[in-house]
Amino acid sequence: MKKILFILLIVSNLFSFSTTNVQVLYGEFDDNSYIFDTKKGGKTTITIEHFRTFDYGEVFMFIDYAVADDRFKYHDSRTNLYGEFSPRFSLSKISSQDLSFLFVKDIFISSQYNGSNDDFNAYLYGFGVDLKIPYFDVFGINIYKKNQNIGEHCYQLSLNYKSKKFYDLFYIDGFTDWTEYDFLSQNQLLFETPEIVKMKDLYFGVEWHYYRQKALELNYDTRINSNTLQGIVKYVW
């Protein structure tokens, strides 16, 4: 986690276009996941996301700070800190050639670092593409080799997407990560605040969090699930 904070400080003044948002979410996490769920269900998460472009690609990063109403279900703590740092290098920009074709907008060399305050670390590397998909402003696919210090090394398929505004009312923003061992999808349905609030970049809505981990070959039920609908307030600048 210290690595992510250090990187954030270094890169903060190096790039051109950037956007940042802060989110506050609350939901009842009462399933059986070691990572996500709590003893009495309630959990507040504060998320800061940041995206920047640079001459040869782009960087996305976020930090989640979660506070349980009581304790997390399988470790004796009320708080958890987790973050990801994801630089991608555009082959079109590096080669000074337009590599778009059909519905592919660009091709990337992709990388990622994941870390948490409980000493979890993962390093990912691979390739990605950005696609032209109707009704979506952003639709990216990345395939990674994932090396991690907790759990098995594996390959990961990651989708990230953001829709255009539907009916001038709402949009969808989310991601999905899928490996041989687990599946995580978090999707937000966001509405702009009414004009009376006079805050153009303030949104509210819900986030559907779904996590599933593959059952182990043991003689008792080892299936892990986490399935929660959270309320969300999001401010973008």
C-alpha cells in the first residue's frame, strides 16, 4: 500500500488530461467472504479514483478505505485499506501509427500493482484493447498474468466500461475481473443530482457488488460468495 501512495505523489504532476472522483458507499455485507464481509453486515467504503493520460499511454489508480460497523467477519479488524495502480502503454502512441481497425480503437501493453494493508501484493502484466461499443464511452479489455503472494498465480481477464447517459438520466460505470479461481464484478447505476442542488458533478445511485470464489475439493462446503447492493454518492472533478 505504501508503494501506491508513493507512486501517487510522484506522478501527480507528470501528465496532461486527468479526472478524479471520490465515492462514499454503504451496504450490508453479510455473506461469507473473508475479503469483503463483516460480522454484523454494515460497511462504509470511501473510494478515491484517479485517471491520467500521458504521451505514451494512461494511468488509472484507486484506493478503497473500508470501515465495518463492527468487525470484518474473518479477521479481527474494523478497517481495511486496498489500492490498485494500473499503467497502460499505447502501441499506437509508441509507434506513431494508427493501429485502430474494425471496432478496436487502440492496443496496449498493460500492467497493474495491487496491494493492501494486510500485506497482500499482486503484480499483473499483459495486453489490452479499447473497443468501440455502441452506447459506451469506455469499454476496455485486458488479459493479465497475475503473480500474487496470497493465492495461486493465474491469468486474469478484466473488463472496464462506462456507458453514455441513457435518456439523459443515468449511466453505468463498472468493472469485472475473472480468473480461474474467482469472479468479481462491481457495477454502478448513477444519476445526476437535481438542478436544485446546483452541483453539476455530484451523482447518486447504487452499486451492485458480486464476488464468487471457486469451491475447493474438500468434504465440506467451501464456496465463497459476496452479493450486496450498496448506496453510493459520487463527486467528480
